[in-house]
Amino acid sequence: MEALSISAYIDINAPLVERCRLNDRAAQAEIYRRYSKAMFNAALRITGDYAEAEDVLQESFLSAFRELSSYKGDSAFGAWLKRIVVNKSINCLRQRRLALVPLGEQHHEEPADTAGPSHEDEADTHYRADVLRRCIQELPDGYRVVLSLYLLEGYDHLEIAGILGITESTSKSQYSRARVRLRELAAQRGLG
């Protein structure tokens, strides 16, 4: 009978992280190089502001390097770092007095488009993606944050509720309304 081998999770960044724990500047620079673009994009999607996203990125890396003792290696380093970035981004919004759109505000739900994507040329696809990114940035903070956390960062509504200090149903409602508003903005720009 063949023995089953159980493989443990191994983070490829573990040796680099250990060097960072020893304040190795070269290792810190390499971690920054590996993760800064993705973490900046996450911060930008949440804050909606380039300068604030840059600030969040710098603060997040400083915190991560200071708090490496709390990283136990039970998840990928990138996931741990992303959690710091998301929390700092949310705190940045709270400092701007994040106001979720009131539940009483009404938008009419449109039926979902079930047609598959057409075969557009690459330039048109990039243009459409850029327009959609700009539409997301125009969403009210509450809509944009929930949409970004759910759709782009992969959090579920229960996790979003915990992060934002709202109920799970409020998260779902904000997400639904964000999608409707995003469709409206996209249609105004000819993407509908």
C-alpha cells in the first residue's frame, strides 16, 4: 500500500521574509519590487485617489516591515501584505469620512446582459477597460470600496462587513447598487 504524502504550504518568499526580519535592506527592496505594483493597484481601487494610494502603499510597507513578527507564515506573504494594504486603504477613506450611500437611495436594477463578449480588436478592448476603470473611480466611495473588495480583491460580503464595520446585507446592497450605477456610467460613455 502506497503512503500518502502530505505536502505543507511553502511560501517561496520565506527566505526573503526571514532576511527582512533581520532588517536586510536588499531583501526589503526586493519584497517591495515584487509586490509594490499589485499593492498600489489594490490601494488605488479602494481609495480612488492616486496620491492617497501612494501614501497607503508606503505606510503599508513600513508597517509590514515593522510588524513582521506578527507574520506567522501560515498564508502567503502577499496575502498578509494585501490585508495590511486593504486595512490602511479603508482607514484612509475613514479619515475622509467614508459615507456609504444611504439604503433609501434608489436605482432601478437592469437585467443582466447574458450575451458573451464579442471578438473586438485589442485596441478597442484596452480602451473599454480604461473607460470602465474611470467609471469605477467615479462611483461614490461606499459603492467603489465594496465593489473593489468583492469583485477585484476577492473578499466575500461577510469579510467586507467586518472590514468596514457594516452588516453583511449592507455590503450586498452596496455591491448591487454599485453594479447598477457602474452600468449607468458605462452606458453614458457608450459601453452599454
